[in-house]
Amino acid sequence: DRAQIGVTGLAVMGRNLARNLARHGHTVAVHNRSYERTKALIEEFGHEGTFLPAETPEQFVASLERPRRVVIMVKAGAPTDAVIEEFAPLLEPGDMIIDAGNAHFADTRRREAALRERGLHFVGTGVSGGEEGALNGPSIMPGGSPESYEALGPLLEDISAKVDGTPCCTYVGPDGAGHFVKMVHNGIEYSDMQLIAEAYDLLRHAGGMEPAQIAEVFRRWNTGRLESYLIEITSEVLAHTDAATGQPFVDMVVDQAEQKGTGRWTVQIALDLGVPVTGIAEATFARSLSGSPDLRAAARNLPGPRASKVGDVDTLVADVEQALYASKIVAYAQGFNQIQAGSAEYGWNINPGAMATIWRGGCIIRAKFLDRIRAAYDADPNLPTLLVDDYFQQAVAGAQDSWRRVVTTAAQLGIPAPGFSTALAYYDGLRAQRLPAALVQGQRDFFGAHTYRRVDRDGSFHTLWAGDRREVAG
Ligand code: NDP
């Protein structure tokens, strides 16, 4: 018997994806550059389903039914290109190579175009949920040709997470669309994590609460509108006691956040597209700031404000919940705008509501809240921003007094809250009837004769700043 699908690259993600497929009754060919990983998989988990282990790429390809479905789950970058080059010559027109690693969408576009020329389908697929998700049901974001999705979609939907019976997997769009959406997912994840971290920091330092008490607050929030995987694990991490010292675990961890690069990619691409994803940018820069120990040591004794605590802790807790919810709405609104901008730029025709749907389960940002986003885009697929959807508009309107108090409190007490602050500034920037951008245009025209448009007449204009300050056509 031949295998319906094969997985090459059997480190933690590939192994768990292969097990997930086998546990769902599919026959899975498995291969890894070094055979030990393949052997280990069969020894430890062979009983979970039907695996066809292969020592060589040739054996692996020969064990697959047609059209062949080859999932590559190796290190992103050059290793992915090397593995594609190893397998592509062994495949035939109509076969599919599925890159389920964390590729940059521009690489996916390049690889898809090259393999299409050779008659092969290349499916760049975002997979979220970490190793646990890969095993028990991830959120899957496949790009590529619609034909490839017909042949592959049912298998992927089968092993994806389900919410209310709906799979957390759907066709995203051509070439790099799947990896683009996965990238923005990770950017939103950065933003969400930063906002939660700021909420904790304010309760800890402005409220004077202990980690265990804050864990309780998060546990309570997780029963309401903030219910999400990230809030849930936050409460677990805060409740955890370090075994060696008996101290709160969070106090024993070096306060320098690391990053593997997807947040940075999201911001880089957002800059190119001209989409203000300020929440993701601040979250990424906050990690950079935390990870600059020399800079921080040099600045440690800079003066701060005198006050250090709020008087009314209960109000602070309620306010921070509101600020967190409002800021989170802004973060997601920005991320979805980036998806829409990418979709327009590359002609992907991505359905934003469908993305909210497949993020409801399996992935790191899974949350109850995503149902609201889906509903918003169902009601109006061309929504310019989630902030103008009725539900979100009302939620933010109800939260904004608290939100403003939290940002004010943070500033007055000298507690950094870049995520909360930038979200509020974005909200107010969007709302503004007039922005000081008019002055910026005046400055640009003054020093560079860059011209400006007028509110009362069409055309572009320039003022002769160095001369008699007459206005001329630009
Ligand atoms: P790693 O990223 O650590 O990659 C290790 C695997 O890549 C091994 O199977 C290794 O083979 C193989 N490999 C590396 N270089 C080559 C090469 N030149 N030729 C052939 N094979 C090579 O594995 P993970 O399982 O952590 O991740 C796999 C992919 O999934 C990555 O792209 C990652 O970004 C992505 N991902 C990871 C998540 C996670 O939570 N870890 C979540 C979502 C996506 P060998 O055993 O022979 O060394």
C-alpha cells in the first residue's frame, strides 16, 4: 500500500504532524535527512498508525500515491531550498510540495513560481500551535493553487483543530498568501503578548499586587471576553513557583525577551506596504529594548516620577481589563488591515473573516474574541477597520475612559506601557478631524519644495518660501 502523504523533516514539528496524520487513519511516509530520527519515530510511535519509513528520498517518493503530497518540515531558509532541490527532480507534474515551515512569504512566492514552471504545485503553508498543536490539531494556513487545495485540503482540514465542528484550516490564497497570513498571525501574537505583559506590569507595580494575586486576576479575566489561550497560560506562568528558590517563577527569569524574527518580518513588510501596525512594531521594539542590557544599565539611574503606586487597586484592575481589551481590538484591527493590504498588493483575494475563523482554535492567538472578528467581516467584508464595526466600536467606546486613565497612570508613575499608549494614539489618530500632517506637509514644502495639496482646490502647490512667499502651481 502506498501512503496518502509524506513528511520529510522529523524534528519536533514534523514528527508531530506525521503522528497527527497517522492517528487520523492516513498512511504516512516519513523521511529525515539523518535516518535516526525516522527510526526513533517508528520505535516510539509506530503503534499509533501506519507509517512507511524511508531511508532515502527515492524510497520516500516511491512509497507515495499519486498525485504525491510531500510535506517539508525543516529549518526555514536555505535548508528548505536544499530539500526542495532534493525532491523536486524525483516528482512528476501534478505532484505537490507542501512547505509547512516558517518561510518568509517572499521566498514562498519565488519557490512557487519556480516549481510551477516545472509542473509542480508548491503549497506554502502556515502552521501555528507549536509542537502540541502539530500533534493534536494546529491552525493551518495553506497557500498555493486552488487545484492543489482540492487535493490537499481535506487531509489538512482533517488534522486541524476544530471549533464548533469547523476546521481551523481553509484555503488562504495563491503563492505566498498562506505564509503571509501566518506571519501576520505571529505579529499579532507579539502584540497580544506585549499588551498582556503590560497589564501584568501595571498590576504589579502600580497596584502593588503579587504574581499569585495577578494570576487570579488573569484566571478571572479568562472567564470573560478576554478568554484566550494567551491569557490562560499567563495565569499559569504567574502562579508558578520556582522550585529551587521558592520565589515566584517570573521573578527568577532574566527580563530580556528573545525573538525568532516573524514579528520583525511583519513590521518590515508593514513599512513597505505603508500599513501602520504600531502595536506590532512597539511589541517588537519592546523586545529589542528589553534585550539591550548595556543600554539599560547605562540608563538605570535616570530620574523617574516620585509617585509609584495608585490609591485604588480595585479600580486599577477594572481599568486595566478595559485597556487590555481596547488595545487588543486595535492590535487585531491593525493586523487585519495588513492582511487586506498584502492581499491587494499581491492579488490574493484573502477573505479576512475566514482567517479569523481558522485562528479560533489550534493557534497561539486562539480566542473567543475571534468569533467577533469573523462576525464583523461577515457583516461587511470590506470593513475599512474593525474599529468601525458596531460591536467593536461600542466595546472601545465603553472602555475608553478606563483606557485613558491607564495610559495616564502609566505615564504618571513612570511605568512603560508602549503597547497601551500606541494603541490609544492610533485610535485617536484615526478619529482626528484634522491631523498635524498638514504642518508636516508645510515643512516638507519649505525645505524640499515637495509641494502640498489644498483643502479648497484641486492640484498641487508650492509656496516660494525663500522668496516672496507667493503660491505657485507645484
Ligand atoms: P527545526 O527548525 O529545528 O529543523 C530541524 C529539522 O530540519 C531536522 O529534521 C533536520 O534534519 C532538518 N534539516 C535542517 N537542515 C537540513 C538540510 N540542509 N537538509 C535536510 N534537512 C535539514 O525543526 P522544528 O521541528 O522545530 O521546525 C520545523 C519548521 O517548522 C521550521 O521551519 C519552524 O520554523 C517551523 N515551525 C516551528 C514551530 C515550533 O513551535 N517549533 C511552530 C510552527 C512552525 P536532521 O535531523 O538531519 O538534522
